[in-house]
Amino acid sequence: FQDWSDDLGAIVFSLAPGAVVEEPLVRATREFVAFFTRLIERERVHPSGNLLSALVHSDAGELSTLELVGACTLLLFGGHETTTNRIDHALGILLERPDLAEQLRAHPESWDTAINEFMRVVGPARTMARKVAVAHSRGGCELAPGDTVFLSIAAANHDEAVFAAPGEIDLARDPNPHLGFGWGPHFCLGANLARLEARIALQTLLERFPALHAAAPLAPLGGGTMGFARRLLPARLSA
């Protein structure tokens, strides 16, 4: 899944699609479509009751195989790519800041607010692309219907008018009206599951490996216009 996610993400989140290398994208697309087509056909004949089964047998009406594969693409990025990135980024902070890890070990009741704070500081999405619906002026710029704009979630989550000391990581920050999961009609449907996944993964790591620490200097948090990224996190798990 990670290879498909990396290759397909090169076009899904690209700001310059013409510069994308075609061969790995074509390979990933063929493999992805073939894999999920087999699963879809299996669910048509032998429903298992899982999420894909619910989509295949939706009361809203039958979807074509291609439409269902498209839905699986959304699930890949919404349920896998953002999840792994969110956990990676939070773990990176804990490896860089052992004091925060010790704080969570000493005060496990802080996990709920901590997960929201990690989402505010290093959530996987940096911006959201949207289309202008109504002509208007904003920040000295004239925006026309159909224009593409990039809404900076990262900037909003560090707005001094909303967050006290936004540059500091406060694991007990409450309330925390961050926009890491979007907002309004675009609010992430899997937000509660995402919080639970991150809490279970990170809390289990800290509890199972009390001597968890970075095994080498960590690369700085990078990424592109759309999101943050930091793949390699060398860590020593044993005592």
C-alpha cells in the first residue's frame, strides 16, 4: 500500500502534473485497479460486512466497478496516507522532545488533548485547495468564480488571534479549535477514528518502550505545498 500511496500521490497532490514521471504512476494504477477490482467482485458475490462491502451493496444505488475503485482511492489516502503521516509526525516530536514523552507517561489523562495538539502543530495536511464560488476581494486580491485558491491550514493553526503562544507545544491545550481535520461540510468523516488510532499507536509505543529515544539525528520536517512529510525516524526501542 505504501508504494501505491507514494506513486499515486505524485499525481493526486501534484501542482505540476506534467512533471510527474509516468512509468511508476502507470504501474501503480494498474496494480491498484486490479487489486481492488478483485476485492469488489468478491464482495459482490460473498459480502463480508466490511466497509467495501457496504459500498458495493449501498442502499443509495449500485456503483460501477470504476466508481468503487475511485472510492477505494479516497480510502487509501484518507485512511492510510494521512494516518501514517500523522503518527510519524507526532512520534518525531516525541523523539525530539523527550520531556513531552515523559509528560505523557506521567499524565496519561493528557492523551486526548495531546493528540489534538499534535494535529494542530504537525497534522498531515498543510493546505487545502478550493474553488472560488463568488467574486470577492480578500487580502488585496480580486478573486473570481472558478479561481483555485490554497487555504493554509498550517498558518490558521498558528494564528495568534486564536491560539495563545501558538509556537509552543502545549499537550494540555483546551480548547483547541485547530483545522487539521478540515471544517464545515468538509470536516473529516474519520476524525474520531483518526484520533483513536494515533492515541493507541503512540501510547502503546511509550508504555511498551520506556527507553524509546532517537537513534540518530532526525531529518527536519519537510514536505510540499499540500502536506508535511518525514519518512525516516531512526529510533531505539530497547531499554
